[in-house]
Amino acid sequence: MKTTRVITLGLICSIPLFSRIAAAKDGQFAVESNLLAGVAKVDITPEDVDGMEVTGHRRIVHGVRDPLRAGVLMLSDGNTKAAIVTLDTIGAWDEMVKLARTRIERETGVPSLNIIVAASHNHSGPDFDAGSKWGHALIDKLGVAAKQAASNMRTVTVGYAEDRIGFSINRRKVIDGRAVVRLNAEGPNDQRVKVLRFDDGRSLTPLAVVMHAVCHPCFFTWGDKGTQPYPNGYPMMSADFPGEAQSFVEMCYGQKTSAMFLQGCAGDIRPNLPGYPYRCADEADIQWAGRDLGSAVVRSLARSVTREQLKQRPSYYQIRAASTVVSLPGKEGRISAELSALKIGPYLLLTMPGEPMVEYGFKLEKAIADRAIPIIVGYANGNLGYIATADAYDVGGYEPNTSKLTPEAELMILTELGQLADRVVGDVFESFSKHPKEIKLREEREKARREEKGSGSQRGKSEQ
């Protein structure tokens, strides 16, 4: 009787064990989360490019090497909606951002100020004219992509990992007290690749991929006259290395994911293509860069879905967005600029509307410290040109000399972004008191502080 009981109990216990094993399918994992995400990509290459002038380093092109694309990632935490739009263009032009936000808000209900519109800073694409055929088509396509992404949202969790690239280099060198354009391996540089993957758990293929790297996409632009085969620049339209990397990642997942690219603080970082002072890339160069970045992304994606990494993912992702329009000191008068913050769970995106030098990223990350996982994005929600550090003006050079801003702009930008980070991270408060007198006192102090700073800010903030 005793033996029979032991055997019987063993059989009873083993049945649910085998059931659990049978239910666990390799390559799938449970996703329990409040976060919804949907993604869509669209080809935005102009229909007829023969004889078209591309912007950045201007030149005439005849044909297309690879398509320009836009991606739209829609997000919702159940209460707040947000969207990230990426473009294989040189800039997020003010007028284009306004039109895109208006169309996306109309199609999806996402508040316009909760929409980040970011460009890769590609130097081999067209300029934007809202009245042109391509301008109209671009806005229409963004609306279609946003509607498609919003109609196919799924419950997701988010994985994160970092890797590195090896093709970028600083392009400023101080010689005899002045900064000149020269490839400078000793200069500041950020070769990290930051990768977010949005998973629905149905397979090991991510629903969407957002990669972040720091380097000018100017592989295919002007080179020195002695370097063949393209001494006058590459004669075809291209999405440059960000497009090549996105295609590589999508290829690795059998075209069943959508990869998007966010540019970092690349104002003084460019491809390491030696020449006088550098050469235009050829096919080997662009494959090197695209596959270097793409491989770093794929490595990160594979690592961040292992069981140990999956256990570290949160199940609750609060979306918080805030933005401000500041009046920055310019060489010819005040300049309005939109700065924004978007928090998705532990991940914090801070944006600037132009070309910040690489040290902006380092300074902002240091200020944020361990409060969030920072992703500093340039070329987003506007296009005011170079954003040089205050120190750069002491030695001059291309970036501060051509910037529309004065050195005083740096402190204002860093301060405002720090305050936006405070608002969306929500882990620090100047006061807990909600008493009307305390609120009024804080408002008066804030007003006085701004008047003393002389910022002349006209603030247009939104927070969800």
C-alpha cells in the first residue's frame, strides 16, 4: 500500500509538470504589461530624382542607391499616448514638424506635443518645401503610416542593451589656438549604440527596433579631389549609413520587424574617411558602416531577449511627455527653440532641434545620473543649425562660427532640459506643499529667477 501511494502521488504530480512543459514554446515568452505599441514604415523617396539637387553638401544626383524611409512608432500606457517619428532626411524642418504633427494628431488622436519628429541628418536626400509635390507626399505618407501603426497596437515590453560602433571620429582639432576641420582620434567621441526593442512575445523577432547612434550621415558627400571614384560626391540619392543599418537589421529578422534610427549629439562627429581632409565614401565604406552599426544592433537585440534579461524588464511603463519653447540668445537676435522630454518607463528621451556637439550628450547624461536610462536626441522637432558648447567659441572653428547661437545658449539649453527631465521622471520636487500661498510663492520665485537670467523665454509647455 505504501509503495502504491508513492507511485500514485508521483503520477498525480507529474501530470501538471508535463502540461507546463508542453505549454512553453521555445522562442515565445509571456508579455504582461500596460504598454501598447504599433509601428509602420513608409518609403518617402521622391518619385523622380534624376537631376535633383540634394541638401547637406549640395550636389546633383541621378538615380537612387537605396530608398529613404520614415518610421512611426505609436505608444500608449492606457492613459497617455505618444509617438516617435524618424526620417531619413537632413533635418526636422519647423514647417514639416508642424504639418506632420497636425496630420498625425488628426489621424490618431495623439497630442501634437507628444510627438517627437526626428531626422537622421542624412546628407544625401532632398530639401523640404511644403508646397512641393514631394512635400505634400511626405506629409500624406506620414499620416498613412501613423494611422496604420495606431490600428495595429499590441501589448509589449521593452528590452534595452548597448554595443559599440567603430567608424565615427571627432572632426575638430585645435592647432595653434584655433579649431580646424581635421579627423581627430583624440577628440571627444561617443561610439555607443543604444537599442530599444519592443516585443509582443509571439516570437524572438521584435515588433519594433529603435537604435540610437552618434555620427554625421555624410559618407556620400564631398571628398577631396584626388580620391576616386567620387571626388565630387556620390551621384545618387541614399539614406546613408542609418538606412543601410536599418535594412541590415530588418534583413536579419526576415523583414518581419521595423527598425528606426535616432541621431544623437553628432554636431562634431563624422565618418572616419581619411583624405584631404576626408574622402567621399564608396560602396565598401557604406557597407562597412551600415553593417558595423547593424551588427551592433543585432547583437544588442539578441542579448536583450535572453531569459536573464527578460526577467529584468518592468511590467509597468508610464509615459510622460513635456516640452518647452525657449528663447535662446542668438548672434542676430533671439531664437525660439523647442526642447522636449519623453519618458517611456525607465527610458528617457531628451531632444534638441539642431546639431548639438557631442559633449552635450555627456553633460546631460551626467546630470541625469542614475535617475533614468537617457537617450539624448538631436535633429528633432526643429532645425536651428549647430548647437556648439560655450567652450568651443573660445577656439572657434566651423561649428561655433556657423552657429546662429551665442555661447550663453549652452547653459540655458542644459538647464531647461534638466527641468524637463525633472518633470517627466517625477522623482524630485522643490516642494510637496499644495497650499495656495506656497504655490504662489514658488511661482513668484520662478518668475524672478527667469527675469534675472534674462532668458526672455516664451514657454509653451505640455505635460501628460
